[in-house]
Amino acid sequence: MALVTNRGDGTISVLSIDGKEVKVADTVTIGAAADLVSAVAIAPDGKRALAVKSASNKVAVLTIDNGKVSYNKDGDLPANNYPYNVAITPNGQIALVANTGNNGSSDGNADTVTVIDMTAKPIRVIDHITVGDSPEGLAISPKGNLAITVEARGSNRSKDTWYYHPGGALSLLRIDGKKVMRVGEVTVGALPEGAVFSADGSHIYVGNFMDSDLSVLRAVGSEVTDTGQRFKLPGQPASMRAGPQ
């Protein structure tokens, strides 16, 4: 199965996958159109999913049972300011939610990542980690020891804007069990929006929207460095996903 967020009407489409045949099996309402349902992630055990409702600052908890997806609004979790992306660690213990702030745009202020304990009963928020301005993108390494937020940092603003930076940045978040700690940052290109890890976790590829290219970074443990390699693209990358991890 696959889940698709329908941002314009507050629903999630449930897709059944049988080989190369894909069908819409159900549509689940989890909010109003004004809530802006923006992203969803399925837990590794396939029994739960989380979906962010950006405009209402909520995270919906979905239950999956034999292909049937259900939602109870009383189980919504609080996020901080304008949650936009969500990811769950490979071991399923925690989920991270990137809160972009300012209706999803840079404003020069620090923002946060919400940490959710997926093993608690009920599922609950256990921490908020401060990161940089406008963390739109979010990715977790295949080993589950490192996460990155992809931050615009005003790199799409005019140069006379007080919070303008020529490049965006990644915040590096070390994951140790259910403890998450910000351990550094790396500068990338202008208006980065998406990033992925390589299958072995040794490299990170970042899509720089305004530069129409990819930054290539090297990851060793929780240390990330820029290789200096940049690959031009035929257009502006707005989102990225990796293959099987």
C-alpha cells in the first residue's frame, strides 16, 4: 500500500499496490481543506502512520490494519509552528517532524523539530529540538543514527533582506535511542528543499532549487562535510526521495 496526502481537501488517499497495478482503495478524511495536510510517513511495522496538518499545527495519528486505514481526531498530537515534513526512524522508535514556521517560509527566526515517541501508549511528543530558519526538508539515515533538516535560511530573499544568506543549510541531528541532539550544520546551495541519503548512508544529496543543482555531502557517523561536487539539473528540484534503503 501507499498513502498520499491531498493538501487541498484534508484527506489521505489509500493506494493498494499489486505488482504494477495501483488502485485507490480508500480516501480518509483527517481534517479540513484549510488544515493543509502536507506529508505522511508509515511506520516500519506497517501498523501506524503520521500525517502533518501544517496550518493547524497538528500531527494526525493513523492506524493501519490489514490494509484499512482509520483516524481518530482525538489522537492528534501538537507540533510547533507550521509542521511540513515527517519521517520515522528505521527501528520505528521515534518520528521527527520539521516545523518550518512563518507559514512555510523563511523569516530569520529559529525553528524546531518535534520528536515523537512511537513506542509510548499513547504515542506522544517527548521533545522539541531547535534548528535553523525554515526547515522544509527532512531525512533520516538508513542506520537511524543521523537526521538532517533542510533549511532555506532566507536564501530565496533579496540581498537587502536582513536575514538573507547566499546559501541554505542542513542542521545535523544525532539520534541515540530516543534522544535527539543538534550537533552541527553544513552550508549548501540557494533554497534547498529536499535531501536524501545514499543506501549505505555514506553520502547525502541535497536539491538546491534556485541553483538547479545537487550538492553532494559525505557522512561519517554524525560528521557531515561538503565534497564540493555539484551536479546541474534540467530544472529546479523541489522534492527528493531515495530508493529502497
